[in-house]
Amino acid sequence: MKNICIFASGAGSNAKAIIDYFKDTPHVRVSLIITNNPAANVLRIAQQEKIVSAIVSNRFLHEQQTILKVLSEQKCDLIVLAGFMKQVPDYLVKEYKGRMINIHPSLLPKYGGKGMFGKRVHEAVLNAGESKTGITIHYVNEEYDKGEIILQKETDILPGESVDSVSGKVQALEHYWLPRVAENLLQTTLH
Ligand code: GRF
């Protein structure tokens, strides 16, 4: 059995996509959801899906021994950051090097870095007059949005598109590709 741990701060639609994708897979499951936001919808998803969850304050995230213990108790093979709005501490990056991935809603290195999240990303893309955008799934390293890229997928931006329509197209790509990249990593490099 391979276990995925998801870190998320918001709606949790990517977390849900991963949970659903592996529902009928006997050898992979989401064993833990960690959030830094007590109001995050992802906690409701965890409850509905009967997945162990933990609310970890930004300060508590630095409690190295406790956090690593929780992750190892849930036998975490892969950490997926899915809208986690806090930089992950270095000790965690080191411990899970090559076993921690992030998803970003643009074609990095464009429109990444601090402050670039949610609709802001799509607004910036539209304001710049881009004709395409997309998603990036990458390993996490010590620098925000700068780890080695695993996969990018593009979508065209049509004339007159709104932030909402771009956001919908990008989200569809995220929900399709994130579970598949996780599965591929678990089957290949992390077996
Ligand atoms: C996604 O767009 C992801 O790319 C970004 O944060 C968003 C999370 O959305 N890092 P959700 O909480 O999974 O719905």
C-alpha cells in the first residue's frame, strides 16, 4: 500500500480529485490531509471521506519531530501540496526530497512566486494578453515555485475569455493530471 499525504489550505478540489481517482485502487490511498486553515473546505472533504486530518498552525509546522512523526505514522510515501498557502519548512523539504510535489495554475516560471495564487494568477495572465496558459506540477525545493518541473499542460486562451472561464479550464487540467502524476511517481521512482 502506498500512502499520499495532501497539504491544502482552501477548497480542496484537487484533494477531492486525488481521493476519487484512487478510490477503487487497492494499492494507493490518501492517508492524511494537513491544513493550516481551520476554515478550509478540505477539512469537510476529509471528514466526508473518513480521512485522518490535522490542522497545523503555521508555527506548529516548524515542530519538526511532531510533524515528521505524524507523517511517518500515516506511512506517507508522497506529499502533494494542493493549494497549500504556506512555504513548507526546509526540514520537510529535505526529508521528502523527490517525494513532495506541488501544483501551480500557470506555466511556470511564468506567473509564479510569492503572492501568485488563485485568481490573481489568471488575472495576470489575461492582463498580459497571453494566448495560452496551463498547469505546472513540480518537485518542491527550498525556493517557492522553483523545483524541477515534472509536467506542464497547456490550454488556449480564446479572445474575450474571463478569469472564471480560464480558471475552469485550468482546474480541469489540474484535476485530470495531478492524480495521474502522483500515481506515476508512486509506480516508478517511489516503488
Ligand atoms: C489550485 O489552483 C492549485 O494549482 C493552487 O491552488 C489551487 C488549489 O485549489 N496551488 P483547490 O483547493 O484544490 O480547489
